[in-house]
Amino acid sequence: MLGAIAGDIIGSVHEYSGTKIKDFPLFSDKSGFTDDSVLTLAIADAILKGCPYIDSVREIGRMYPDCGYGGSFYDWLFSDNPAPYNSFGNGAAMRVSAVGFAFESMEEVMEEAKKTAEITHNHPEGIKGAQATAVSVFLARKKEDKETIKKRVAELFGYNLDRRIDDIRAVYSYDISCQGTVPEAIISFLESTSFEDAVRNAVSMGGDADTVACITGGIAQAYYGTVPEEIEDKVLGLLDNRLKDILMEFNERYLLK
């Protein structure tokens, strides 16, 4: 899950820049966590507490009202009567990585990912994006090889994962849908040689960089087994104590056993 947060923070300064190169500084004085990290940690918090996802997302989400939420999500977050709004936005996928780390069967991962999505993103594509991301993390954590991950995810969700990053990069632009984000994020992982390379792939496509890199980063951490120490140190230094405490407790319970 640290990998997802690292991807978010690294991608945060590239969200609207249309970056199309891999050779960029990983961090700058403008780097910071966004709604991707806040909601990723809210889902982790719900798993730790055993409480409904909606409760933790609304509790923690409201603590960070200016972290970059989309308009529909913001209205839902502060509504007195929150209801799902049939979204297929990539917010369903960017917050789900903890599910892939915490649960021990494909069936559980699929069901829990659906639950995290449908509190807001109850469109079939929103649910599918969350499930595909969580399944990718789960398979990577279980040490499946990349070809197996690619085949399983393509079969389950119908995504075209045969494209190459260079070809995607040439035509890709900002896209906030699950169907226009999740396959690209998975391909960024599949074509990588390391955690850092995966995140650089994600950012370099020039899309919704923090979210694509958040999704990619979660999968890459699960597969490569770690986040480089220099990246981890920088990320931990940019989180406040509340978010850092959730991250460390989740790591101790699910990643360090």
C-alpha cells in the first residue's frame, strides 16, 4: 500500500502537465499527497477497524477537504444522505490497493473490492476497475509471474493488456474513467523492471498521473516486494501523523507477517 501512496505523491506534480518522458525528478518542493492517498488510507483504516468502508471514507475524507476530490465525490462526502452516484471514474480504482494486500482469496478480494467501489462508484465499470486493481495486487502479492497476472486480469475483466507503453504514450491524454486508466496502469506495471520504473512508466503516459501512478505503485510494491528506501523515507516525511499511523499499523498487520 505504501507503493500506491508513493505513486500518488510522485505523480502529484504531473497530474495536469502531460508529462511524456520517464526522466523526471521523482520529488520536488511541490510534491504532496492527494485524495488518492487519503482515500487509500481510509479503505485501509476500515479494514483495520472492521467497520463499513463508507464510515471510514467519510470520516477520514472529511478531515482533508482540500486534497483534490472530484466535484461529485465532494458533494457525496459532505452530504447528509450519501448515495452512490453511478460513477465509473478512476477514484474507485485508486483507493482499493489495501484490499489486495489484506485478503487471502480471490473471492474475498473480488467481493471486498466491489464493496469499496459501490459506496460511490456503483457503475459496472467503476466496480470492474476496483476489482481489476485489487486482483492485480493480490496476484502480484501471491508471486504470480507477470504473464499469469496479465492473462488472469484480461480474462476476468476484458481489458486489452497487449498494448505497449510507447504506443499508448503517443496517443494517450488525460482520462479520469476506470476504463481509460486501469488498463494503462496495469500495463505500466507489466512493462516495468523495478518499482521505480513502474511509477515512471505510469507518469510518463501523460494522463491523470497521480492516479495512474497510484494504481501502478500498489501493484508494483506487491510484485517487487518493497519500495526503495529513499522513496519510502521521502513519502513518510510528506504524510501527516494521522495518515502515517494508519499506514504503519496496516503494514505491521498485513505486510510484515
